[in-house]
Amino acid sequence: MTDELVLPTTGTRVPPLPRARMNADVEAAYDLSIATWGIPSNLFRTMAHHPALAITEVPYANSIIFDAGELTEIPDPDTARGGTVRYPTSGFLDRVTKELVINVVSLLNRSRYSITHHTVIGYNTLSELLPHPDPDTRAKQAEAMLLHLVDEHGDPTFDRPGAPPYTALHLACLRLAAATQAHPHGITDDQVRTTHRILLDHAPAAITAHGLDQYPGTDTPAYRNAYATGMLVELTWLTVHFSGLLNVWFTVLHTFDEASVADDEIDFITAYNTTVPSAIRRRNNALLGPTGWGDSPLDRTGTQPTASSVGALTP
């Protein structure tokens, strides 16, 4: 199987909206998305057909994926103490854990746009943030951790012998995310309690990472329990945002990667092929299949199209 990203055999069903057709508010939100996410995105330009969605998308998505560090005041969870304590508005889970969760859910869903984009985001994030002083070692660890989330058949492999050293926090979040994606009604009280207990074990380190340990009232059992509950809410919302909403939306509309600087303001496909290690690209291609959309093991055309030949279904 080729290392190059497989291109779809049919076009997108909704063409991304060009700048010329955006009103001032939507264009401002589009520019904010570029400033925040680093690239122009067909996610935003597809959403731009619905102005209110487009305008609210960036702060909403950032609140569960990228934002961290902003603090607020809440009533002290230790109600006997009274008063208020400092508390995060978002970013309860660390970015490495979040990217592992996003990637495993997207791979299980075989959702093209999430697979391609969050493979790049996840690889870059892990390569930067994993706790090893050597950047080459971090990059190798990042490759192993993303590669071993699922195999080429889409079966979860993060719990198998020989998997890279995911932390207890990573595994707890991956297990609940994969189980939620597969069968949300099958989630048991014990699974949620077990996950919360592991989150509680990691809450003190997360509280320190936020700098919250310098404030009074953040070292009590009640505060740590509240923080762990925030982690659980963020984890489950992040999971279903991708599994139940964004990945399905991408799949239904056949949202395609940015392929042309002239049309899309960026050639993301080339960036993907030059950033993502070949072993991960091969695994991703196996999941996307010959159609490129992850929907069928059969190639309906028998040919591989070029990026310029992938058009839109709607006018």
C-alpha cells in the first residue's frame, strides 16, 4: 500500500465557501480560526454556509480542545469552608491525552477529515509535549503512541501487549472513549467510577500544572474531586463531540482536505505527507480504503484520482 495519502474517488458533497461569499462577521471568524488553529480549514469554510455556526465554532471547539490556563472563581466545593476558589474554565485534561482520545475515536469512525488533520495535530503535539528531553525520542514515542491506537483493520490495540507505554491516565481515557464510541448504552456505573477514580489520582498533578496550587483552597479532597469531575465531563464531551457530531458530519458531507493553495489557501495534503511518519500513513490509508472516505473496501472506479480531479457534488 502506498505511503502517500489516498485521495477519494468522489468529491465533497458541500463545497467550502470562498471568502468572497462570507459576510464580515464570518470572515472575521474565519481569520480567527486561522490564527488559532494555524491553517485555513475546510471545516470552517464548510460550516460557513451557516453563519451562526461558523461564528460560534472557534470559541466552542477551543473550549474543549485547545484552551487552557484561563481561571475563574467558583463556590468552594468544600461547602463547610464557604467563599470561592480559583478554578479553570477549560483545559482540565492535558493536550497529549486529548489528542490520543481524538485520534482513537476518529480512527474508529474512519472519518477522513478528522483522521488526516488530527494525525498531524496529534503527531506535532506529542512530539513537542511528551516528557523526554530529546526531541528525536519524543518524535519516535509520538509515532508509536499514534500508530498503536488501532490497527489497519480498525481494531483498538492500545491495550494489547507490546503497546507503547501509555500512562494510566491515557489508558483510562482511551478505554472509556473507545467504549463510548462503540456502545454508549453499554457504559456501566463501574466504568465511570473507575475512570473518575483514575482521574482523581491525576488531579493533583493537573492542578499544579495549571498553577492552581498557589491559591488557597485548591488542596482539599473536595476541590480535587470537583477537578476530577471536570476532567470526566471534558473527556466525555470531547469524545462525543468527535464520535457523535464532528466525525459523522465530516463523513456525511464528505469534507475533503485542503488540496490547493489557490483554492484552499493551503496544500494540506503535501504537509500531511511530509509530516506524518510512513507507518501511520499506511495504517490510515488502510482505514480510509480505496474510496478514500473509509466507507467501503471496494474501489468503485479502479483508479486513483488527482487532487485537482476531486470536485464537489453540489454547485
